[in-house]
Amino acid sequence: MKCIICNKERSASDEHIIPENIGGTIVIQNVCKTCNDIFGHDVDCLLIKNRNIYDAYKKIQEKSDLNLKFEFKDAFCHLENETRINASLRSDENKTLTTNSKKDLFFLDKEDTKFIQKYIESICKKENISDVIKNNSINNYLDWHNNPSSQNIYVDEYFGFTMEKREDDVKYNNIMSGDTPMRFIAKACVEFSYLFGIQNRIGNLDQLKNHALNGIKSADLKYHQEINENIEPIPFHVIIFENTQFIIGLFAQVYYSVDINWIGEVSQLRFANNLITKELVYCIENSGRLKSTDKVFVI
């Protein structure tokens, strides 16, 4: 088999165009295992660390049969020795934390005490610190945390962290690499173009392949991101070739797109990956909105 990405004769593999870890079900067999492994390690696995995608999924989770496991780390803190500590718990526990710009000050959900306790315990275990010191630090922290009249700032000089009571809503920082969705949309554009048989009509396909595989962005490639919070997310991933762009709408709310150069006539293609039926269906435009149909694209 000649791989559509690297153009080398290699063994075929099952490649999910939209990663299975975010619900994608469309599989092709014309991408080699070598390229597939690169996408899995460098691109696909990182999408489950994207908070915007996770937020869209959570809104539909209770209304659908989807059961995906996101594992993003959405916040971090810096200690005085500039060691960076990822502070978030697993996303499926629905915990969010945040940080500010000061290297030794970080904020957690004001109701959450587990992270600090686990952090102290892990340092004690790693550095063989006595249980007496560990328990003193944990108890002092909990006393401060649970006392409504305690000072606003708490400093643990032994373990080198500072805590501050916050009454405002907890926000989050998405620390996923900014290149990750861009490599994903480049990869998906190439693979869907072959699936739909229009690969010879996209003039910048080689640039898209190079960026998808190697993360080398050409100056000619223009990428876009949009979070459409006004649209209620649904268990569909929308796929669109339209005018000068290739667009994917994950859960029909988180949109990534890349500019493409058509050779000849522009193709207008609109599809949706139904994540419940696992089908790729045709879509029509109705009053400015895409609407899925019962017509299935046969792969």
C-alpha cells in the first residue's frame, strides 16, 4: 500500500480521521502504521487535553450514550525553585483549577483540599520526610482552610507553597500546545479529501501533509479557531469543504479550519459523523444552519 501521507510503500493500518478518543468513528486504511503512530503520539492523544472540546462533550454527555475519558491537565503552579507542578485532577472528576502569573502563588477550587494533601504526601515520600512533619503541615493547612476567620493568605515555608482564599468562580488555563489542533485539522483535511476523492483538486495538499506529519507550518497555511457557545453541542462532528476552507466542528461547537487552495471549481461538501449511529451522513443547509439527513456516505 502507498501511504497517502508519506507516499511510501508500507503496511496499511486502521486510521481514525477524527480521533476515537473524542468520539470519531470514521476509519480509513490508506495511512501507514508509521504515520498513524506519529499522529497517535503527537496529535490525536493531545485533543483529549483540550478544555473547550471537553466542555462541549460534558454538555451532551447526560443526553447521549457517549462515554469518553478526557485526561487534560488544565492548570499548574510554580514553586519557589521554579519547579512546575501540574495541579489539576483528572477531568472526569470535573475539577478545575487555575494559576496566576506569580511563580509561587496558585489557586485551587476553594472547596478542594485533596490536591495540597496529596502534594505534601508525595514530597514526603519522595524525600523521606517524617510523618510528624507531614501531618503537621497537612493539619495546619486544613485548619487555615476550614477556619472562616483565618487570614486570607497561607504560606507553607517548609514545602514552599502559598495559598489564597478566593471567593470568585474558579477559572482554568488550557495549556495544550497551540499547534495541536492545527496539525489535527491539517491531517483531517488530507484524509477526508482522499476519502471523498477530491485530493487532486486541492493545490496546497502537500503543505498540509508536511505540517500534519512533521509539525512544520508553512507561512502560506492559515488556520482558524472558533468556539460557538451560542449553539448547543450535539453528538455529531461536522465536516465541511466550502469556499476557501476545510472546517471541522467538534460536537458542532468547537471549530477548527484551514484555508485550502482549490484547483478549478470549488467543491461544496457537508457531512456529519453521527457519534451515536457511527455513520457519516450528508448534511444540508437550512436557514443558515447545517441539518443532518438520513443519507449515509458509504466508505
